[in-house]
Amino acid sequence: MTLLVVSFIAGVLTVLAPCVLPLLPVTLGGAVAEAGNRRRPLVIIVSLAVSVFIFTLLLKGSTALIGTSPTFWSYVSAVILIIFGLTLLFPITWAKIVLKLPGHNKPESWVAKGYESRSYWWGDIIVGSALGPVFTTCSPTFFVILATVLPQSFGRGIVDLLAYIVGLSLSLLLIAYVGQRLVNRLEWATNPNGWFKKSLGVLFIVVSICIVFGWDKQIEAGILSSGFFDVTTLEQSIHQSLNQISRTSLSSSQQEQNEGHYVEIVDPAGFVNSAPFKLADFIGKKVILIDFIDYSCINCERTFPYLENWWNKYGNQGLEVVAIHTPEFAFEKDIANVTAAAKQFGLTFPIVLDNKYGTWNAYRNEYWPHKYLIDIHGNVVYDKVGEGGDALVESEIVKLLNDRLQLLGQNGTIDTGTSTMPDYTVKTESTETYFGAIRNEYFGNGTPMIVGDNVYQTPDRLAPNQFYLGGSWRIDQEYAQEKAVGANLSYEFTATNMYLIATTLDGTPITATIQIDGHPIPAIWEGSDVVNGTLTIDASRLYHLYSNPNLGQHRIDIIFNKPGAKVYTFTFG
């Protein structure tokens, strides 16, 4: 439900995004070029909506199955817009071309009516269809739908995509009809040889050239860097706020969906800290705490001490802790990596590898971490999304354990143990940022969703919350791999803690120099994995780069001293 709301809002905000602003005159101009024709904006925008829908499916299929670059579709859009612009600049020539098509005659009548004639409605469809691929690349939430929802649940992804399209279309229709009313009595807007249509034709061609050469991305970066108009940050804030709401409490409909009889573990890929088992083995005997985790997820890592604490305090009093490890990245499917992570964090409770998302989907889960409490009868009686609220979770555990004692006819009571776990506060205005082509929508100096090798130049000034590469890199689906000594990764963030998920190409340790605001990172700001300003990447895991109790905006530069590092994402807290 949260992503559905965010998708709709993202569609509304897309019309104000920096990369769409230069295209609004095209959309608005095409809609109002024929004053009094209220059908035209509807046809253009409906065509754009259908184009967004079809293009999304094509893009997903092309990038996942045949490796077709999304840039190809931008070129197709640019060519269509150039052709349409030429028809506005040279209407008589275009009329003569159209006359050669079957069923067309009387050029004087065509020129007089211009595009007002209903027999040329297909021109509006072409304009709307051409703009679809461009508009889709302007919303971070669109990439979330494309990259994370469609692969896991095609049906849910389609619903969220439709919500995005509805928000976008309603906004454009409002703009179009308001604009049409403004020019409803201006004859210059309907003259096929007038300055308005010729200016509109030039605008179409200029926009097309910008798309071909990537100048539209530079314009967007300039707008973002200026800080004058950053709707992307607004959308991120809305997404983050809604996500925080969903983490602290579930809606009643979600509670009803999740509560009920337990669901058995589905297709486990391995077990850590235990022999293979089923949840059915514990029903009627124990209270079960299930938690969906991922060992390189910082939100999960912060809850690990609580899970271990509860396992140690209540494990011999009827509690069974079961962690369902559902991986986000391919390297997290390796049981050796999961075992090493369990040892690193001192986790001794059972961990089940859910590499194919079988148990994740069976519980209709959407979050890391997500806890489910199952009573002795096998009923899911409580669940908790995200971090925090650990005292409440513990009180629910103790309540169920005491209910278990009564049902089993055992004497005594179980008291809530004294917690020795340290409190933590998450302070961040930056959101998780991915580097792989499947989700790298915040690529400051490159084209998102493109797989391949390239050499990048890091600009002097960075837009906040976008990553920048410098030197030789390869962009793969899940990660970016640096390919030369001195390659760097840069980011301007606002958070008290910053983390990097990384590994190496062949397991050989790789070091990197960490700079903050152009200088060696101060020792007091070094994360736990940085020593004397140097990060050593020697395993596939999450690395702590930066720690500062004071929330502030800073620039980080990671300069790699050897090729072969693979970086996946920045995360904050």
C-alpha cells in the first residue's frame, strides 16, 4: 500500500522534475496548439500514458533478457520528436507528403485547418508516444517499480505502475486544459504558418538534440546542483516519510493479512547454526519468533544484538528464534558468507537461507527486518516491521511464553529480563543509493540502467544524494566495479553514519583512501572499518565508513588504490 501511494505521488511530482521541466512546453504546446480542440490534450496524454506502460515492460524485458540499452529508446523518441518538429516548421511540405498517402487530397483545406482536422489524430498519438520513454526516466519511484517490484511480484508491480501513470496523467491533463483556456481566444496559436507553431517546431528539435547528446541530463544536474528547484529531494522525502510510517506500524488491513496460522518455511537453500528443521517441529511446544533478515542490511544489523539477547535469555524457556535470511544481492546467497556474517556478529540462533524468496513470498513480506511472533498453537499473533520498539517486542515474547506455561500445565512465571542493549538513534536525510544498473537512478554523472564500461570525470560540484564515479569503471546489473588505480566514488550526504556494501573481484583485499570534504577523514569521524583514513575491503559485507554524532552535510570521496573492488550501495543511519 505504501509503494502504491508513493507511486501516485511520484507521478504527480514527475511533471515538476528537472528533467521534465524542459519538456513541458512540448507537451503543453502540443496540447494547446489547436485552440478549442479539447480532444487533443486528452489524446496526447492518454497516448503518453500508454507509452509509459508499454515502454516499462519493453525496458524491463530488453535490459533483463537481451541487454538492449535504454538509451536506444531515448534515441527513438528523439527521432520522432525531430520529425514532428519539422512538420511544424514546414507544414506545406508535410502536407504534400501526407497527400501522397492513400485517401488524402485538397492540400489547401489541410493547410487551412492545420492539425485541427480530426483525420490527423494519429499525429497526437505519435507525440504522446514519443514522450513516454523520456518521462519514465524522471522519477526515482519509477525505477523502484521497475527494478524491485516487477521481478518479485509482476501483478503488484503493474498496479503500482498504473498508480504512477494515473498521477502523471492527471497532472498533465490539468496543465493542458488550464493552458488551453489561456490560449482559447488567441488566433496566433492556430495559424500553421505562424510564429507560435514554428517556435514550437524549433523547441521539439532542440529538445530532441538535447536528448541525443545527453544535454537534458546536464541541465537536470545543473538544476539540482543549484538547489533552486529539487523536486527529486521532495519525492525522496515523501518516500522516506511514508516508509518510516510503514516501519513503525502496520495498517489494520496488513495486520489482518499477516495474522493467522503460520506458514511453513518454503524451499530453504541451507541452514546455519542448526540442522534442517521445519516450523511444524516446534508447534505445540514453543513460541516462535521469525525475523526476515539480510546480513548486509544496516537496519537488520542494528537488530541482531536484540535477537541474540532474546535467544540467550528465553531460548531455554520455550522461545525459538528463526532468522529467515532473504538475500538482496547475489553474494548473499553463499552459505559461506552467511556463516561468516553469523560468526562476525556473534549470532547463535538458527538462520535459514531463503535464496529463492520462497518463504518471503509465502508471508507476503516487503521489508527487512520484519518480525513475526507465532504462539504455541501456530498462530501469528504479532508482527513488527523495521527497527525500534524492541521493548514492546520483548514484552510480547514474555506474554506468549507465560501463556505457553499455563497451556502446558507448568508452574512459575517468566519475567521480562533486564535489557543491557544500548539505545541507538538513526539520523539521516540521505536515502539508500544503489550503483548497479538495475537500480542506479541517482547516477550523477552517468546514464542510469546502462550496463557496460566507461571512463568518468568527477565534477568539482556534486548534487546532494547522487553518486559520481571518476576514472575507469564497469557498471553491472547489481554493482559498479572499479577497473583502475585511482578510480574514485564520490557522494554528498547528510547523515550521522554512512556505510558501503562492497566486495572484491577475486577475494584479494583492496584498500581505499577515504576523504571528507576534500581532506583526509578525521580520526574522530572514522567508521569502524576505517583505520588511519584507509578502508580495507576483504569480504563481501557492509562497511562502516563515517560516524559523527552531529548531523551535517559532507562530501565523501573514496579513492581506490587497486582495481577490482565491486561496490553495491551506500546506506545511512
